[in-house]
Amino acid sequence: QVQLVESGGGEVQPGGSLTLSCAASGNIMAISSMGWYRRAPGKGRELVAVDTSGGTTRYADSVKARFTISRDHANNTASLQMNNLKPEETAVYYCNAILRAAHGPSFSRYWGQGTQVPVSS
């Protein structure tokens, strides 16, 4: 059973910083990519940042130069450092991984349960 567990969410003031962490556990054979998505109130889910096994990172234009994604490949973890947060970035942030589980035939997408990040004064 594969699980993605996020931590580090919580309320932050505008202009503040927060680091989210995600740990993937279970019978994992290989991870292709890990990333972060978010869903703001009344909006659809959007990509925030992703890190692939090849070392490529991709960010939403709105977070470039403020957010940084990093991965610990040995421990199957990923983190998202968020700086200068804005009120409109209030959302539920979800960890995502594309991985192959033991006994699984192919790579599949997995999601964490999400962590709330309210940005308000």
C-alpha cells in the first residue's frame, strides 16, 4: 500500500514563508516524479511545481523565483519552500507522485490527502 503524507501546512501571513514536506511510503519500486498541486477555494486544481527523476524542475509562472521544490531520492521525500506568499495562494496543497509500486504493472499517479495553507493577516 503506497501512501503520500504531507506535513508543514498552516496559516501564514502575506509575505511570509512556509515549507511543505511530503513522504512517500509503502512498497515503492521507482518514482518518476514528485510534485505539488493546489486547489484554491472555488477553483480547479493547478500545478505548482514538479521535480522529475531526470532532475528537471517545472514551476507555475506565478510562483517562479518564490517557490523551490526539492527531492531526497534516497528517502522518497519532497519539499516545497514557499516564500513571499500571497493571499490568493490560499489553497489546499497536494503532494503528487508518479511511481511504480511493487507488484504493479506500470507507473501510476498517487496523491496525498492535502494540507491547508491559509494566507491571511
